[in-house]
Amino acid sequence: MRAPTADAIVLTRDARGQEILAEFECSLVSLGLKHGDMVFANVAASARPSAEPNESNNTAVGTTQAPRESAMRVQQDAVDCELEHESGLIPRPRDTMCTHGARAMCEYCLPIEPYDAAYLEEHNIKHMSFQAYLRKVLSDHKIRGDISGAVPANFALPLEEPEYGVRPKCPGAHAPWPAGICSKCQPSAVTLQRQPFRMVDNVEFASRSVVDTLLEFWRVSRCQRFGLMYGRYEVSRDVPLGVKAVVEAVYEPSQGCEEDGVRVNVGPELDAEVARADAAAAACGMQLVGMVFTDLTPAAEPGKVLYRRHADSYFMTSLECRLAAYMQEQRPSACRWARAGRFGSKFVTCCVSGNADGGIDITAWQVSNSAQAMHRADLVVPSSVPSKMCVQEATATRYVPDVFYRYINEYKLSVTANAKPAFPIEYLLVTLTHGFPLEPHPAFRATEPFAVENRQHVHNVQTLGALKRHIVGALDSSERLALVLADFHLLVYMFGLDLLGAEEVAMIGRVVSEPMEAAQRAEELMAMSGWQTLVLMLREAADSELDPHGSVAAGSSAAGSSAAGSSATSSSAPAAVSEPWACRHCTFVNEGSATSCEMCALPQD
């Protein structure tokens, strides 16, 4: 390798290469340097030798240059970029031990790092934030404070996700797995331990109506419900360098509902539904942040539910843990400090269940990076015991390393135990906090909500007739139209019709995301050709054509119109429509024409 020329050397004041002084051929006086100043010399990136594509240097270049180049192309979340500009230092007030002046500091009042163990223990923070953990890792490489600059030259990226599978491209001279294996591609033994950090620290529901809409299904049918939470990630000031997931809406995909659980077909059908909901959320500046499900059982006392999830039973079942690992693996978190360009996931899981007082409460979790790695390597499978996760048996194509976990025995000693055949799932969980804002300002603020998707089980159906009654009745005022459009379920249904162009979709998104200018954006929307075409189609179509089979769409401002043939008797007066009634035995809402309950078969009277 040839030595770099003088023109290829750049002088900087810091080791990270951010403050460039000048090119090499300059005098010390022109650079403003004095005796005792430290100067760092680096070779310009354009002048660095490139590796030839031969076999001898593929290993060396692939392990250093490729991860760094991929990290420079990573597009991180906006909240991560915002937190990287902050130092994260925690200020401390003047202590009684301080003997200095007002402008000085000592060891008793100096700001402390966001990962300080004493501070975390004092404030009962079980898991530090990911950004605090990143500062702790970078401090070992003498990088502190603002880390928003470029990754230093020749810097080995410190973060790497665990891998428990056989290395796919082994440099050893043997046949690839499963025909051959060696110590280089064989995974090491796994020792499970509590993850010290969490990717998201808090889950904040934008308003109580977000949860009440989900609970409404259980109150009517007594069946459980599953939903996908949409919102955004913001900075949380409750913990140092924290991140919170703000939930604005819950989308309910197609599912089979039972009193003791739900059935969700994870596959292309779910992916297609999620893609439609993602498009509606993206138009409003939001994204998929997590999932939520109910686990409620009525107690003997009216208005109470059973307290099923506690320390003596389980907090999360192994099946739910496996689903969370799958969902997190599908949505990794981009990180430019990780060798693979990704590290962990910000996808959260919430469960609505009973608490010790018999009321309804929410718990939030994530699974650890180790849980994602074990799922990725196909090492674990849910067990019949909710609080236990089983380790898979090794096969001809599945290599299962030794798995251990540590616990405190009855003698208060730390003991290592073999995880086979099963181990507690607590070693895979990371607990989060949750709450509601003191002054809620939800993005979806519609006062007359549209019908929720996939609720045919409770006769709540989305139809074009309901869409017509929602939109056409609000066209006389831009303020009313802006309020009607601020409904996530309405947007998903309307965008799924493929009647609006990209410009109309973007403008509707601005109506939701810019509440202070929502009326003005609604006026601009009404002047667009695609929107006028949709309104014209809804106005010209009869309600009988838009509501097939006389479906009753909940959330609409009026009941479904009569069938076309009913006007033969009286062309001026519409046919009477019976009101739905709730069963006094099981509270199921039946159609008005029914004389007995469809759920429990008991008579109406």
C-alpha cells in the first residue's frame, strides 16, 4: 500500500474529524495554533486505498469498511436523531458539601451521565433508555455528549444484535451447514439475563377514547379483541434520553373472536390489511407503533373483571411473547451505530386486563433482543404453561446451542440452571410504563365516529351509505368537514376505495396533522377534482345501493334507508325500521326484527 501524499492529509482539532482546520500545506500561524495545542491528522476519505475484489482481503475489508458504509446510509427515526443532539447530562443542584462559589462546580454538584446507576436506582428506573445505553457504550470509546456528528473514521461500530443460529458464510474449509460445522460458525452457549435497556420507555394513549373504542367490542359481545396501534414516537422527559410511543388510533384487522382469546391469521391477508392502514397513517405523519389485545373476564360482582395476570400466575403468556418477537422482528429499529444498520425494535405490546381492584388496567411490554434472536434462530416454542417457554429439540437442520439462565435460590445465592426443556419467560420481557396526557390533544378528534372495521360480529359494518351520510352532511362547512375527516377508521375505509389520487390523500393527511389550519386545508380539498368526483358519486347513488342487504352501519348519523320495493305501498313515506335492542341477559345487541337473542337464544321480554 502506498503512503498518502501531503494533499491527502487533513488536520482537525478533534479526534472525531469534525472541526477541520485546513489542508496540510499551511503554516502554524495561519491555522491559529499555539504552543500546547493538540492537532489530529487524518487521511481524506477520497484518498484512502480501496480494496481489490480478491479473496485475500475480502475478510479484512468486509469486517471494517462494509459495516461503516452501511451505517452511514441508515435512515434513523426522527426521535433518535433529535436525542443524538442532546448531551443527556442530568443537572444536580448545589449540595451542602459544596464549598465553592456560584460559578464553580465540584464532584457533589457536577452533572451526571444518563446511565448513572445510583440515579436509576434512586428514581426506580429498572431499564435505562436505549439512548442512555448507547452513551454508556460510546463512553468506553471516549465519545461523550452530542453524538449527532459523523461516525469517526476507522471506528468499529459498537452495537451488534445477538445471533444464536449457525453462521451462514463460514470462512472454514468445510461444507456449509447442515453438511458441516466448525467452531467458527457454531453459535456459543446462550446465558439469558435481564436486558438493561429498553427501546421505548413509555406508551401514551392520546385520549381515553382510543381504549374505550376497543373495549366497546368486549362490552357488547364479551369476546376478546386484537388491534394494531398507530401513532408516533416522541421524546419522553420522564427518564433521561427517553422515548415514548404516542398512540392515536387502533386498527382492528380481520380476526376470529372468542371469549377466551382471538385468532389472527399472520400472513399475506394480514399484510394487505396492514399495508392499507399504514398508508392512511403515513398520510397523517404516523406509523405502526405496536399492538394491543384484551384479556377480560367478567367477575361475579357487577362492573368488575377478574384479576388474572399477577406475580403468582403470569404477566404475559409464552404465545403472546412469541407473537411479540415475530412482530418486533418484522419492524426493526434503524441505528447507525450498529454493524447491521439495525438494533432492536420500537414495536410495543399492550394488554388490557383486570387489576387487583377488579377494574380494567393496561400493561405494556417489549421482548428483549435475545428473544428476537431466539425466535429468528427457531430455538423456542410456546408451551402449555403460560409462564414457561420451551426450548426446541435439535434436528438435522436445526442447531440448538446450550441455553442457561440464572436465578436466586432459597439460600439467596445466584445459581445457573439449564433452560431445557423450559424456562420462565420473565427473562425475555422488558416492562414499560403507560399513561394518558393531562391535557389531551388527539389528532383524530371526530365527535361522530365512523364504524370500526371488521366488526360484522356485532352488526357494525362499514358501507358506502355510512360514508355518504358522514361526508355529504358536512359539506356545507369546512370546519365540520375537517372534524369528520379526523377519524382514522374513516380514512382507512375511504383510502381503500381507490377513488382518491395522491394529492387528495396528502391533503386529507394535512387536515388531520395540522389542526390549527384544518378548516383551510378542508376548503382546499373541496376544490380538488378527485374529491369532487367522490362527492358526486356519493350524492347520485341511492342509499339502497350503498347499503347492500340493508346493513346497519354503526356510527352513521341516520339508520339505513328502506329497500326499493317498499315504496310500492307508500311512495312518500319510508318504511319503519326497528331499533336494535340489547339483551338483558347477556347484553348482546340484536337486530330490531329479532324476537330472541342471537347469542343466548333467550326471548327479548
